[in-house]
Amino acid sequence: MKNELYLLKFEPILKEKIWGGKKLNSLFNKKISSNRTGESWEISDLENDTSIVSNGSLKGKSLQWLLKEYKEELVGKEVFKNFGIKFPLLIKYIDAAENLSIQLHPNDKIAKEKHNSFGKTEMWYIMQADENAELILGFEEPISKSRYVELVEKNELPEALNKVKVKVGDAFIIPPGLVHAIGKGVVLAEIQQTSDVTYRIYDWDRKTETGKKRDLHTALALEAIDLSSENGHEIAYKIQANSTSEIIANSYFKTNIIAVEGELTIDYSQKDCFLVLMGVDGESFISLENGNSEILKQGETLLIPASASKIKINSTGAKILEVSV
């Protein structure tokens, strides 16, 4: 007999990065093993990086095992029909102690043809930002392919890029093809398609500990890049206390923000989909109708199975991202 599904937590998969720092520990109490920890993969179904349950009777089971065992009960009928035993989202927290490389991602078509992967559309929510911290998002003005190649060859690409100062609560959509980078001093929540395909096009002349520069993907990027300067990547949204407010909805994911002061009950009985809750501010106590409950702290993540019909949230002032597809 299968165990009844409940509020699932997973072991963070921590990633050392040349640009990583210590804030995943100092802000979120992640058990990092180095001072260059850049990412905490909270829910992942990537090969060799599948999440492992950290709580309850299913502790030690992998997300892959859950998908095979529970199917629609875990993710919902429509999601299971479209994705089968592949979890469609990769959920992360990122600490940029230094600038990330300037990069872009391919769309679904290119990623399928070249990498047998999903493409990568992603969303960022700023959780902490040092003074004057910024992101790189696209070009200051549209440029030609030949001008782009010239900038790359002369090592002058950053001069043509659009920089955006950020603060806590800012949200951004990063579509395929958009040249982008997280700047030094930013901690954010990232929601993305399940893909690890990235084309690095500039890396600040950095060298690894072995003295080598990291590979650039100049030729691959040329096929996928968006050379326009269309802005509009910052998402305008409003927060309403004790209610669910939409940040963005696209064909890959829907992200709402829930601000809780006191007690809030959310009815999911008409929703045929899993939900991911990301604690982006404060602490909350979350419970299901069957009595199962978990505390969700800032920098933690919960997976609510599609079979759950109602949750209750208690908090004195938490903000939670609610993610579905």
C-alpha cells in the first residue's frame, strides 16, 4: 500500500561556482561546504541531480521515484499527460558574490535539436541586493550580428549591454535568447524549465583555480541570440495582504506571490496541478486538511502534491512564491 502524499521537502543540491559566496548559509542556513557556493537546487529532476525527499515517511526517496510511483497524484493529470515522469521545473536559490558570466539560453526548438533538452525560460525574484547591485538584461540598443561578433572578438561586449539596478521584491522574466547576467551582490529565487543548457558568451576574463579560462559558446550563441533591445523584462505586479497575487503566467509556469498576516486558507480543489512554495521572506506554518504540517522558512521550498485540496498558512508576515505549470 502506497503512503499518502504530504507536504514534501527535499535535500538542497548545493553547487559550487566560481562566482558563489556564503549567503546561502548566512541568510538561509544552508549547510554549505565552501565559501563559493552559488546555487541551491531545491527541486530538480535533471539527470545526476535528482532531488531526494528530506522529511516524512518518504524520506530518502528520489523525485524520479515519486513521479513513477504517484504519477497524476503528485503532479496532476494534465502535467503527467504532457511531461510523463519528467518534472517540468527546476527551482533554485542563487547567491552571486561576483558577477555571473554573461550568457543566454536556447529556445525549445534549438535545445531539442542540439542537446535533446527543454529550452530555458526562467524567472527571477530578488530576495537580497547589496547597494547598487544590478542585473544585465539585453542590449542598450539593437545591434547587428556583425557588430555583436566584433564586440565579442574585441572583448568589449559589456559596453553594449543594458544594466538594471535592483531591490528586494523586483521580479524579471528571462526569455530564451536574452543576453543576461546576475550581478555581484544579488541573492534571488529562480524558477525555470528543467534544463541546464547555457551558452556563455563573456566571463570577465576570469580564470579557474587551475589557471584556465572557462569555455565560451560563441558559435552556439550566435544561432540563439536576441540582438534587439526590447525592454519590459521587469515584471510589474501588486501584492495584496492575505491573498494570492499573480506575478506572471506563461506557457511554462505560473508564479503568484502570497503575503500572509495571520491565517489564510487556500482552496486547491479545482486545481489539477502540483504547487511549489518558495519562502522568500519571513516564516510560515503550513498545514493540510489531513493534519500534515511543515514550517516554511525564508530560503526553503515545499512541494504540494496535486492531490492536496486545501492548505492553511499561518504567519506574522511571510511572503511566499506559489509556482505551478
